[in-house]
Amino acid sequence: MKAKGLNRGDVVGVVALASPPHQEKLKQGLERLEERYDLRFKLADNITDRYGHLAGEDEARLQGFHEMLLDDEVKAIICSNGGYGTPRIVEQIDYDLIKQHPKIIWGYSDITCLHNAVRQQTGLVTFQGPMIASDIGARFNEISLNSFEQLFDGKDVIYPSNELMFKPLVDGVVEGGIVGGCLSLLVSSLGTSYEIDTKGKILFFEDIGEEPYKIDGFLQQMKSAGKLDDAIGFMIGPFTDSEPSKPEKSLEMKEVIDFFITSLDKPAVYDLNIGHCTPHFGIPFGTNAILNVQEGLLKIESGVDKG
């Protein structure tokens, strides 16, 4: 299921499902999106709330999301930022509302659990992409901003491997839907009702602030749960701010990746500019994709319905 694509002048709902956004960076991000795409915005009522490390209490964040689904004027829902908090509300989301009001849902990082839950409960295509405050406002880059064009034009999404990082890990060609997100969130989904399903899928993962031994542990858990064997190929993003505190007592990140991924001998690429990085190239989750490692090609079917 695909949501309808955007048109210039449409209204976009802005939600804070995890941590509170930096208000000045949010304002800057909204201005840049408005200038480029002529969008209008509705902000969730909790957008300025703070409850410890959360953007308001759970009910307020959940209500903000539900209200955007129910508002017929709102054509897409874009997250202001990540942080932490989405797993606390994902089981209380009314997924029938999403089925009845399918809309573009865009975000990453802590939003990973929402992507998996929405896809597996409703079949709706969602989008891993740069967020308004934390990326478009705080770490502005033209390529990141240009990623939103895919929500308007309905064209296939082609990763610009001539401009961005694309390092071959295992040669080959694979075709299938892309699933995944922030690795630590994928691991935390195991054993839950929204556990990631990788069977017959290209698995994408990346993370931030996790040393190699932590990534080793995460991938071991994914392996033990059968998620690596079930996948047909791998797209690996950055591991930002993940340098070991004691390098002399640590494996290198590439050694960890080789042990778990290269050894499977399935088409794989790493260091993609997708995730916690600048620029951050947005992609749809759930539509058909072709990954041709040796040709540097990643082509993904559009995630929106342009009718």
C-alpha cells in the first residue's frame, strides 16, 4: 500500500514521537522545506513539550500522531527528530487508523520501530529519511533536502553513488524490498509484536554512538534470531561516532561487519550515506529495489502513488 504523493502547497503534519526537538533548528528546517517545496505545516500540540528525555508524556505524543492521521488536510507526517521514546507508544498506535488514512510517514533513528510496525501491521510503505529539526535544520545539506523530491515526483529513487559513499562488500545482484533502520532499534524489536521480518528482504542497518563490541553483540543477536540468514542482501549505512574508547583492545568495525555479513556471501554494500550522517539520502521501505553491487546501482521503486 502506498500513500498519495505530495503536491506543492500541501499541508504536512510535523510530529515529535521521541525526544523534544530543538526549537530553533525546527524553525530553520521548516523554513527550508517551505522555501524549496512550497509546503505548509501543522505542528503537533506536543511539539514544544518536555517530559524528561521525552517530547511530552506518552499519551501526548501518541495523540499528536493520531490527530495527524485523522486530519484530512494533512497529506504527510514527517518527524521533527529522533532521540528516544517511540518504542514506548508503538504498541498503542491505532493501526486501523493508518489503514483507513494511509499517509506518507517519514523519519529515522528511533522511528525505526514505527517503520517496522506500520509495514507489518498495515502493509503501508514508509520512508527512512532526514528529519526536520535534527537534519534539515541542524545539519543542512542540499542532497538531504533534495531527498524529499521523491514524495512529489513519483519516480524511481536512484541512490547517487557517483556523489555519495557506496563501498562494495560482496559483489552480486539482488532484487527485493528493503527493510531495516537503526540497528539497536531492530534488535530491541526482537521478541515483540513488531519484530522485524527480513525473510526475502534486503536488510538495511546503521547506528550511532555504538562501539564495535556493541555492534558485534547486536549482529550476533540478529544472527541468532535468524534475521541475517533470512535476508537476501545487505545495505549498511554509517556507524557514526562509534570509535572504540580503547582501540588497542577493540576489533575494527569492518572486521565485525566481515565476520557477520561478508561471510554470508550475499550481495552487500557498506558506508552508504543513509542514516546518521550528512548528507543523508532518504529511501522508501517496502517497495521493490534492485541492488547491483559491482555496477554501483541502487534503484528503488517509488514509495508514493501519483495516480
